[in-house]
Amino acid sequence: MEKIIKLNQKNLAEIAKRISCPTYNRSNIKTGIVHVGIGGFHRAHEAFYTDALLHDDSIKDWGICGVALLEFDTKIYNTLKEQNGLYTLIIKELDGTLTKRVIGSIVECLYAPENPTTVIEKMASPEVKIITLTITEGGYNYNEATRGFDFENPQIHYDLEHPESPKTIFGYLTQALKLRKERGLLGVTIQSCDNIQGNGHMAKKMLLSYVQKAEPELVAWIETNVSFPNSMVDRITPATAALDIEKLKETSGVDDAWPVVCEPFKQWVIEDDFSTDRPAWETVGAQFVEDVVPYEKMKLSLLNAGHTVLGIIGALMGYDTIDESVHNPHINAFLKKYMDIEVTPTLGQLEGVDLESYKQSLLQRFGNINIKDQIDRICSESSAKFPIFVLPTVTTNLKEKGSIDFASLVIAAWAIYSLGKDENGKVLIIKDAMKATLNEKSIAASKYNPEAFLEIETIFGKLKDAPTFVSTYTTAYKNILKNGIEKCVIDLNNKY
């Protein structure tokens, strides 16, 4: 067996004899992008595209400074710092082979809780042209009931009272933009890479809501000098397992404390609306368009919602991974019918998209047995995902008098999932900012009042006042308790 080499800049030349590594001189790369949220998805997506771009030796201005925003991010920050920002991307091909590549585009790392001022100064630096975000759907602090910014969040209270040492992205961005304005610097582009329809619009709306209260005199400057392009991002990136780390050591002799695994498919569609310069990501596979909305809606309603469907139903049946769930023929047929009957009619015209082919490709991607995407990861933060991925389809179909049977069954299954056990009595790992509320309402629902779960207005808005939905959901809920989720799935498949 080959000698094990620790991944870092010093050992890069040696590692390059074994796997693909950056050929550009990383010490010559300037930071043009600050990215907040240096988890797996960013490292499989934006950092991957940027690394490909930097292999053009004429490009030196688009290195990434990765910011770990939360105390929870300590481990990833320490890992990347020790590895000089380097990590291995392991692409799990459909045939089971592994394509391995060391990514070098993250040239700086900062840990916000340790030194907020350094992060604010970096965001305000003249060489930084773009601030990108992967802060999860829940990170935008959006209240579904009020359709606005959640000022009740204790961390927002904290940021308003301690502007120099913020905890949230809104506190950081506000202070950095304030410095740019005071110093007479150019504006900046704030680019969301999260799974939210109109993610640029959402970032702008939420930030301006906060700024209006925190620094009202800054609003006009932001409106004039900061752009918020929408984007659609796509690459399935499961959590890295201990086995992935060991396999990398065994097959390549590389000791990487936190590699990233992903599928071969990747997509990035970006609205071409940047305040100043931007990287030529289109030369390495990204697509710049005038309007991202149709692409976003398709992806959120089919891929992201599809993941949620497979996750919630699969979790109740005792499956651990998404591929196990989609290889159950009844769940597979259920998802296909959900996409065809309930989602497709809501999507409108999609120029240049073969929708049937796209839906078929999703089932293949979900079924990649080498990815092993954990169901507890897919179901995490469902309280932020359902309002974005599933409920818009329900709302549209209620308006258009279309089917809501499939979505209602999934929502009822989520209410039962939130009790914390699968149908075999095994405890479910539920990771959700609203876990306590979900559990409380799911217990109330189980006590002969299924509608209690729909009372969480921040998630469901006014859906509890829609009689057709409440009736369909309640029937589905009772049927799951009586017959089990698989029989309900089969019965609904047979109905259509």
C-alpha cells in the first residue's frame, strides 16, 4: 500500500502524482469572492466551478474566502484551515467508479464567531466583488405566515443591539455594506446559492427588511449599488461518511479529514445581473440567462420536492438512504405520479427543456446506489423545505382545482414522522430548528385531531382554512395510522 500523505499545500506536488490536483499557483490567486457557508454543497458546486476556471492561467482575481458563520461550523473551519483550504472532491459515477480531484479555489478561510471584525473587513475589501451564500433555506429568516422578515428571532435582536459583533448573515452584510459606502467603494454582488425560488429576490428582500431597522440610511445605497442575481443550483451532495474518508486513503493514499462526495450531474443557471465584474463561469459549464425563474421552479418542485417525498415516506418505512426508498417500486411509482399529475401542470411553458426526460433523469439520479444519500439529511430542516418545495404546488392546485392527493399524503406522513418514530418503532433522528413545535403539534394531531399539525402558521400559512386541503390531508392522516404508509401509497397509485 502507498504511503499515506496528509492533504495540505506543502504535500500537493506529491499528491498530484496520485490524483488530479490544481495546476495553478494558489499563492498568486487574489480573493474576489467571499462565500458564507463552506459545507459540502458549496464545495461540490461553486468552489468546483471556480477551481475549473482558475486552471486558466490568465485568471487570478477569483479566489474564494470561505467563511464559517456559525459556532456549529468549527469543525469544517479547523479542517480546511489545517489543509490550507484544500479538499478532495469524490464524484461517485453511476457505474460505481470514483473520480477524485483536489480542489484549490478556497484560498482563505475565516471563522466568524472568533473574529467578526475580520469577516466584516474582508466583505468590505475593495478586491471582493461578490459575496455568495449557502446558508440553507432556513437561514433567510423568512416567516411563511407574515411573508416577511422574522424580527422575533433572538439572534436578530442580538444583532440589532450588537452591530459590531453580529451572529447572523444580515448583521455581517449590513456592517460590511456600511463600510463600503463610508469608504466610497464600489458596490458588490450578493449571490444566493440556496434552494429557494427567486433566491436573489429573497436575499434582497430579507436584507433590506433588516437594514431598514438597523441602518435605515443605508437602504438607498444598497438599492443603487448592490445586485442580487437569482440562481438555480443542482448537484446531489450527501454528507461525507467515515467510509468515504477511509476509501480515499485506501485507493489513493490521501489523508483528507473532510472530502466531499457528490453525483456526476451538476447544473448552475445564473441571472446575468452583477454589480461589477464577474467570473466567466460559463466557460466551465455554468449558464447565464436573463430569467432563472422557470428553471428554478422546475428544479425546486421536482428535484427538491422529490427528495422530500422519498425522504419522509422512506423514513416512515424504515429506510436509511434515498436510493433504498426510490428502489421500492410503489414509492417510485408514487413519486412519478406526483411529478406528472400534481407538479407538471403547475410549471407552465419551459422553453428548451425536455420535461419528460428531466423527470426520468431524476429517478435515475435518486437511484444512484453509490451515493447513499442519508434520509435523515434529506429530512433535516423540513420546516424550511416544505413551504418552498411542496406547498406552492398544493396552493396552485387548490386554485386550479387540480389534484392534491399525493402532496396531502406526504404532508400527513410528515406529521406522523414528527412524532419521532418510524412504523417499526425505531427512533428517527430529527434535525430541525422547529423540532419542539413540530413534535408538540404532531402529538396533538395524534390525539384525534390531525388538523393540529396544520396550525403551525410559519410553515403552513393559511392552509388550515382551505376545506378541500384539510379534508384530503385528514383522510390521508387517518389512513396512514390505520393501514400504514406503504398501503396508502399503493392505494393512491391504484386510484390514478
